[in-house]
Amino acid sequence: MKAREHWSSGLGFVLAAAGSAIGLGNIWKFPYITGENGGGAFVLIYLICILVIGMPVMLCEITLGRHTQRNPVGAFRAVSPGSSVFAHLIGILVVLGGLIMLVFGSWGWGALLLVIGALIFRFGWTMAGAMGVMSGFVILSFYSVVAGWTIGYIWKALAGSLSFNTVSEAGAYFKVYSTNPWWGIGCHGLFMIMCIMIIYKGVRRGIERWSKILMPVLLLLLVVLIVRGLTLEGAVEGVRFYLTPDFSKIGARSVLIALGHAFFSLSLGMGAMITYGSYVSREENIFRSTLFICILDTAIAIMAGLAIFPAVFAFGFEPGTGPGLAFQVLPAVFHQIPAGSLWAALFFLLLLVAALTSGISLLEVVTAYFVDERRWSRHRAAMFFGFVIFLIGIPCSLSIHGWERVEWLHVPLVKVFQVSQASFFDFMDDLASNWMLPLGGLLISLFVGWIWGTKKAIEEIRHGSRNFADVHLVALLAGLRDDPSHNSPIHVLTLASLWGIFIRFISPVAVTIAFLFTVGWLKL
């Protein structure tokens, strides 16, 4: 069998993995949910969620990938026990859920749960890996549609077409633009071609090479936009809103939104970090790499807010306008700035770069599965599934403002699954973001913490990062990690033991609460 390709350096891995994490969730979604949830206090809670939930789960995924050198399905299969009572219990619960749904007349979901329960009985924990591959497939089908909008808006900005005096004008224009099939499907297809071309080239010549180009470009664009925004008159109000905590605006709902977004923004639960981790050599310090990835991802999200809120406040626009902040509010903001078309083009180029670094990781998850498990060539897998994802993205694009253009799809989904979402785009978004990702993250935490075992995981992490497991946490924080008197074996509170506690207890509980909240089963 052909030797597995690896990253050429630790920097290449960090930039590629950070690029996977840094996407539209950081540049587009994080600013608007911050605006909706009161600004500075939400940012602080988000940072805490990244530290105590996001980082431990990311280390789980990278460790599992490096240990097995396989894609998500192969990784779970390689270290799963021959028979797992825990997996069988999950299968029983899924089957019972399906039977209950059948009793209440939900035939589609009931039958689907019965099938999934049977598959869990047959394949056990390998189904958790399969969920990661499916998540990447589903997410990219609608994610590429939004990424395609950024391509069109770059062209529109350079052509001077984004000249709006009010948000309502920008919103009306966006609705016309996003419902135009030539623009929507054409730009969606162009984005998928870009992803396919990079994945086609492989790990080093494709993903790593382009990550080393795109990540510095992204940082440069962000810095330029931040400097321009901060020089506007009245920008200080935006900075104050963004960075000054006001906990009177924070409730349990905001905390769970921050937790859910921390999970989404780090590309967790979708198999990307397992796949990227499988290309890491055993000499690499994966704890340090995980730390750098989380820091870089979080820094980009914070910088995105600094690029947006000062400009929004400088011209008196409303920061809590929701998903339309990027495509409806900001074009109106840029119109008020000298050389606004140029600044608008730079902003949407920033969005495109962020989307591309994430898009290639999602396609790589699917590609790696078929290369590893089905023995497809990389070229064949990248082109074939890139094209399939493009086809699924077409109804996502056509249905963006309603089901009218894809009624042929709406009718069976309503009859079989009682779908209530506003469009097929929303249905795919809800399926991936609210169901597949949190469940995938929950299963990874449970598997590493209780089935594979934190002891075996620590043994893998030790390769390249021995201090993670052997140094007392207090000694490390005090700068005494090399002092023999502070590394006595009687000390137990190491980074490793703290990580094990979070993975076994805190992360599963937190992710479960966030999941129950997002799907509407927990009311706050």
C-alpha cells in the first residue's frame, strides 16, 4: 500500500488546520451573533468555551487521527473494541426513539432511526466516524453556496454595483442577486472547482501549499480592514460595544449559543481534525499544535469583529441585524467610506479566502475516506464527490428564499419527514449544524474518554509532547517545569489529568446541553 502522505512541517499542519477552523463561521457568523447577544460579555464567554470545551475535543480528534493514520471511519474502526456494551446501548436507544416516532405517525424519521440503530448494532463506534464523513458532505453542499455569494460580491464591488444608501436597499439587492440562478449556481460551481483543484493536488502540494498562501493573505486583509475601520470617526463606539462586557445582556441562551459556535468554529465533530491529524508525524508536538490552532482561530474571530463593528457604529447602523450583517449592512457601510468599492471588494475577498480554507478541509474528509477505505485514487475521489456536492448544492441555491423552485423536493420531504424549515438550504444547515456536529462531537468525547481511554490517548500525545503528561500543572504555570523537585510522581494535577477530566465529564455534559437547546428540546 502506498505510504501515507504527511505535512512537510509543523507550521504547515497548524496553518492547514487553522484554515479549516477559520471559515465563514469566524468572519461572517461570529460578528453577527456577537451583535445579537450584547457584544463584549458574549465574546468573553465564547473565549471560555473555546478553552474548556473546544480545545480538549480538538486534541481528541487530532490524537485519534495521528494514532491511526486513517480517515474518521478508519480511525474509529482501528481502535474500537470488538464488541461494546455502550455502543449497543446507544443502538437500543436509537431504535426505541424510532419506534416512538412511528407510533406518533412520524414515518420518515422513525424509519431512519430504525436503520441507524441497526447500523450501530452492526458497526458499533465506526458509525461515529461515518457521521463525520457525512457531516463534511452535507455542510459543503450549502456552505459552498454562501462562499459562492462572496465570489459574486467581489465582482459586483469592483464593478461599483454595491452602492446603497440604506440597509433596505442592500437587502433588496441581495435577494435579487441570491435568487438569480446564473449567479447563485455559477459562483457555487466556481467555488467547488477551486476546492477540487486544491484537493486534487494532495496534502503537501495542494492543501499545505495553499494554506501557506491563503492564511497570510487572510491575516493581511483583516489587518488592513481593521486599520481602516478604526480610523473612521465614531469607530470608538463600536470598539466599546465589542470589547466592554455587559453581563446584563447575557442569559443562559447566550451561553449555549457561545458554546455551540465555539464547537462549530473549530471544525469539530465533522471529521476534519481527525483527517488532518492523520497526516501528522509522530514526532510532532500535537498539544502545542492544538494550542496554536485554537489561538489562531480565536484571534481571527476577534479580529473580524474589530474589522466590522467600528465601521458599523461609525455610520450609525444596527449591529444586531443577524445573518444579513455581511451581505446587507456592510455594503451600505462601505458605500459611506471613500473608495468604498475597493474596501467592499477586499472584505468579500477576505470572506472568500476564509471559506476556501474551510471548504478544502470538508472535501478532504470525504476524499480521504474513499482513498483509505475504498482504494479510490485521490484524483477520482476529489473530482467525483466535488461534482456530487455541487449537484446537491444546486437545490440549496435555488431554494434560498423559499421552496417554490424546488417544490418537487419539498413535497416528499414534508410528507415523509414533516420538514418545517423555510428552505432546503435551511434544512441542510439545520441537519448539519444542530444535529450532526454536536452529536459527532459528543460521540468523540465519549469514545476517547470512556472506550479507547484517556490513558491510551495520553500515550499517543506523549510522542512529541512529553511535558503534557509528565509535568505538574502548577509547576508548569510557575515556570518550574524543568525543576526536578516540582515533577514528583506524587503530583497528579498535570495538563493530561485535567484534560482527561474535561473529556470524560465536562465536555460530554456541556455538548449534550447545547445540543438539546439547539434542537428545541431544552427550553430556557
